[in-house]
Amino acid sequence: MKNGQTKRAVVAGGAGFLGSHLCEALLGDGVQVWCVDNLQTGQRRTVRRLEQHPGFTFVEADVIEAGFAAMLPRRVDMIFNLACAASPVQYQADPEHTLLTSVVGTRNLLRLAEQRGARFLLTSTSEVYGDPEVHPQTESYRGNVSCTGPRACYDEGKRAAESLALDFHRAGRADIRIVRIFNTYGPRMRSDDGRVVSNIITQALDGSDITIYGDGSQTRSFCYVDDLIDGLMRLMRYEGVQPGPVNMGNPAELTVAELVEQVLALTGSRSSVVHMALPEDDPRRRRPDIHRARELLGWAPHTTLTEGLRETVRWFSQLRAETAPRVLGNGSDHLVA
Ligand code: NAD
Ligand code: UDP
């Protein structure tokens, strides 16, 4: 509540993987939510259950087109900007749109924050560090990003979005927060999004070949979605002086090959592993330094990789059971093999 009024939040990208969890957490906190999404990588069915909630409104719109603001209420307290495809395969499918989403879309949302006097949170990314030469990555590291490669539409877009947000802050135009998210996974990822966790769990459950790009020695640090959402909520609520960008992720680092071993063990799958070409500019290693988040917000992830993967495997298994094609028989349904 703010001055006796229910708080209101806009979640751009709210029909995506992280956005849907955030909308749910906000509703659970008694916040009214306007979810703005163009359904590029998000899906309406992801938020279908939330649409039963009286505090939830879905607005189908592209944040690049400034007109979406007219569909939002006059009073808004918080704006979370999660709009942007996050999977390399998906953000490279339409690189121009990806870049404009981060630059023009973020400017439109910052202007909305300025007009409505709302606090603004940008979901930036560990990709601002590119293929890092400093390990683990601290917020003060300026990164090693290619501005000409296939990942640039995403990496440079997010870097520009951070610049814009901090320019609005310096000019006193908006109260802003920036979080740099490291690889996050969990239920509600799309099985076809092309990211490593969704790919290998889907492949393991299907019994099809597990695709490792390169030799599998590249590292990532995987954070479970519930931990990350807790961090986003804490950062939005943070009342101290402008903290600058804050890393959020799980510092437990492992190679892609080790991740595959864990998934094979958890699923009991007998899938074979095949090696494919490593994509251009694929970062060799990545691990967050999360001291700033700990000190400012008292935040740290609590879910182990095994616990998080188990939940994610359970969710993908359930999804497969629900969406498997069925043939209607004599009074009973027969699953098609
Ligand atoms: P996602 O692709 O599942 O969700 C992104 C959502 O934004 C989708 O619903 C999509 O339809 C929507 N969207 C894209 N462009 C839009 C536009 N122009 N206008 C309106 N809606 C638009 O991805 P996610 O994993 O949920 O990521 C959410 C945010 O967090 C992204 O901004 C991403 O860059 C950031 N992030 C995520 C991770 C991660 O590991 N999941 C890591 C770093 C940063
Ligand atoms: N990867 C892989 N097999 C896959 C998908 C991805 O080996 O089927 C690798 C990818 O090359 C990268 C890591 O897994 O090194 C993480 O990829 P993802 O697309 O999930 O996220 P990124 O961190 O690269 O943005």
C-alpha cells in the first residue's frame, strides 16, 4: 500500500519466463500488475492463470511503439523492464528488433517512469561483460564485448539501456535500479527457446541426442528462478542511494559438460552426447561476484543446482505429459508414443 492505495506495477516482458514469475510474486504481495508484452518469445498461456486474478491486466503491445503508455493507468509506482528476448537463438533471429527493444523500448519505459513518478528497474545481463577477462565478474569490470559480432544486438543494446537509465538518474528524471542477471533457469522456460538448460532437459526426456556446443569446457553459473525473483523484488524496494548496477546470479560455476552429467543423472536418461560447433563469440566462462547484492540487499541465492534442476525436470516432464498428442479411444485416452 502507498498512502492507503494499492501499489501498481508495470512489468514489460511479463509474459516471458522471468516476467511471469515476477508478475505472480507481485500479485502475491498485493500489488496490481499491468503486464505489457508483444508475445515475441513470451506466450499468453504462460500468464493465463494470472489473468483470473482481479489485480492482473494483460496489455499486448511492443515497447518500441510509444503508444503502449496510453493503455496504462495514470498512477504507476514501479516499472520493471524485462522486455527483450534473452536466448541467443531468439535474440539473434531479429537482431534489429532486439537492439531497438533495449534502446528505444527502454527509453519509452524510462519516459513513462518520469511522467508517472515511478521507480524503474532494468534487467540487464552478464552479457555486458562479453567474453570476460576478469573472473569472477565484478560490477566495476567494464567488459570485453564485441560490437560487431552476432551477440552485439543483445550485449550492446543492454549496455546502451544501462547508459540511458543512468542518464535519466543523473538528470534527476527517474529513480532507477539496474540488475545484471546471470544465467537463470527454472519452470516456465520454453522447451524450444534454445538455451542450454531447456535444450538438454528436453533432449534427455525425449531420449534424443544431447547437444554440447564445442568441447563443453565453457562455464556458466546457474541461478534458480525463485532466488532471482526474490533479488529483483529486494532491489526494487531498496531505499538507499543509487547503487549502480547490481550482479545477481549463483556463483556456483560449472562446465556445460558437468551440467549435462547432472541432467543425465537426474533424469536417468540414456541419451548420447553429440558435440556441435561452438557459436561465434560464445563466452568461455562466467561467474558473478555477488558481494554488492549481499551487502546492499542481504541477498544471496539459496537453491542448489540439484534442487533447482530437479524442480525444472519435474516441470518439463509435466508439460510433456499435458501436451503429448492424444488419440481418443473407447472412453479412454491413449497417449501417442
Ligand atoms: P524471455 O524471452 O522468456 O522473456 C522476454 C519477454 O519480453 C517475452 O515475453 C517477450 O515476448 C517480451 N518482449 C521482447 N521484446 C519485446 C518488446 N519489444 N515489447 C514487448 N515485449 C517484448 O526471457 P527471460 O529469460 O524471461 O528474460 C527476461 C529479461 O531478463 C530479459 O530482458 C533478459 O535480457 C533478462 N535476462 C535474463 C537472463 C536469464 O538467464 N533468464 C539472464 C540475463 C538477463
Ligand atoms: N549450449 C550447449 N548446448 C545447447 C545450448 C547451449 O552446449 O544445446 C552452450 C552454449 O554454447 C553456451 C552455454 O551452453 O556455452 C550457455 O548457453 P545459453 O544459450 O543457455 O546461454 P548464454 O550464456 O550463452 O547466453
